[in-house]
Amino acid sequence: MTAQILDGKATAAAIKSDLTARVAALKEKGVTPGLGTILVGDDPGSQKYVAGKHRDCAQVGIASIQRELPATATQEEIEAVVRELNEDPACTGYIVQLPLPKGIDENRILELMDPDKDADGLHPMNLGRLVLNEPAPLPCTPNGVLTLLRQYGVETKGAEVVVVGRGVTIGRPMPLLLTRRSENATVTQCHTGTRDLASHLRRADIIVAAAGSAHLVRPEDVKPGAAVLDVGVSRGADGKIVGDVHPGVAEVAGFISPNPGGVGPMTRAQLLVNVVEAAERSVG
Ligand SMILES: Nc1nc(=O)c2c([nH]1)NC[C@@H]1CN(c3ccc(C(=O)N[C@@H](CCC(=O)O)C(=O)O)cc3)C=[N+]21
């Protein structure tokens, strides 16, 4: 028995088709959602992700606003572009592609964003709203993980979930989403300081692997039938994506998200969801 594939590409396509109709309805009311991106530097990976986001926008009818700065841009220059997008009525939501070049104070840049235009859900105000159970744009990758589980009928209620990683974009917000009353999961957060990762993984009904450590989750550490979500992105010597989940896990797990083709496309789809929801809130 091999695991059922949690197909992020197909699920993202279905979300985008729903969003296309909602964007059309917004346009009838005179509102065109516009997604801005701020890209600093010339990292080929980041350029590729940002290009993908604009392709997604074109597909669903969201306008694109692209701002690019050289790797030598100063803190002040980046902040000036943030202020510009805060004030631009055509830009209803935007992201600052991370990571920013060394020497730039990333948190200061994020704090400067208008929280109501935060398409990533990573503004401190919105992370705070998440902690306080107030409505807010949700962090895209954790929300994409949940949407994928829901799509395939994987029950989170009462489930033992192990999240591996404590990064700001996934590891830290993921348990906040999973422990809301609507999801009701029991979460263990593991990280590089965890004494015995395998003992935690073996008990998990759901594993979210977001450590960025190639093939960290091995088949012998996965409970038969568990759902395993591979969020990690490392690069092999050939430049191909290597996930946090060993390929042999597909023989043990009940559900597995491929990588690529799993959580990545879901992240992009949830970004569009945040932009469209913010525009819908603005028309009331
Ligand atoms: N402010 C900010 N927000 C982000 O959401 C953000 C960021 N900065 N910085 C970088 C990471 C990375 N990230 C990805 C999104 C989609 C794919 C994706 O769609 N990947 C495809 C494959 C792409 C390939 O083949 O290289 C897939 O998994 O199938 C990957 C990575 C968003 N990030």
C-alpha cells in the first residue's frame, strides 16, 4: 500500500478557479484586487517564486504591482517602497519577499507595512490577532497545509500532530492554527533542541516537516497510515528540490504531500485568498 497523494497542484487549481469568480464579482462592484511584490536582490530562487506569484495573479484576474530593488538597496530605500505601496490604492495587498539581504532589518520592514495590506499574514499585528483569535489574514503556508488536510478528509480533531521546525513563516504559526477550536489538534513542536525526535514522530497522526533538513523524516519513524506534509526545501547537488521527508515514507504513510507539487502551490494559492478576502472586506 502506498500513501494517497495530497495533491497541492490540483487543490491550488481548484482554489484559483473559485477565486476567479470572486474577483469577477469584485470587479462588478468596481474593486480590482492588486497584489504587490517587493523583491530585493537577484537571488534566482526568489525571482522564480515572485514570477510565479504574478503568473497566478494573471490567471485569476488580480492586478500585479512589481517593485524590484538591487541587492545594494539600503534600509531607507526599501522602506520608501513599503510606504509607497501602503499608500497606493491600486495595491490592495502585498508581500516583501524574504529573506532580505544581510544588514537589512527585516522585522522593521514588516512592521512598517499596513497590516490591512499584509498578504502573507506575517505582520506582527496579524500574528498577534492570530494569537488573540481575532480575524486576520493567515500565514500562507500553514493555512495551505490545513486546506490540503481538509481537502483530503484528514481529521485534525483530536489528532496528535508533530510540527518539526520553529521558523517564523511556518513552524511558529502552524501550532497556533492547529490548536484553534475549529481544528482541535494536539500539537507537539519539535526543533533542533528536541532530545529524541524519532520518539515524537512515531506517535504522530500528522507530521508537518518544516525544518529545512533533507530527508529528516525517515520511514521507520512514521506511524503506518499517518499523514505527512513535506514543507522543507533544500537543494541537491543537481539543484533539484530535496524535501524534509525521505521518499520511503510513501510506503508507510496513509497520506503524503509531494515536494514539489504539494505545499508550495498551496502557499501561493493562500496568498491569493488573502488578497481577495482583504478586497472583499473593503467592499463590506
Ligand atoms: N514574504 C515571503 N512570502 C513567502 O511566501 C515566501 C517568501 N517570502 N520567501 C520564500 C518562500 C518560499 N516560498 C515558496 C512558494 C511557492 C513555492 C512553489 O510553488 N514551489 C513549487 C515548485 C517550484 C520549483 O520547482 O522550484 C512546488 O512546490 O511545486 C515554493 C516556495 C514562498 N516564500
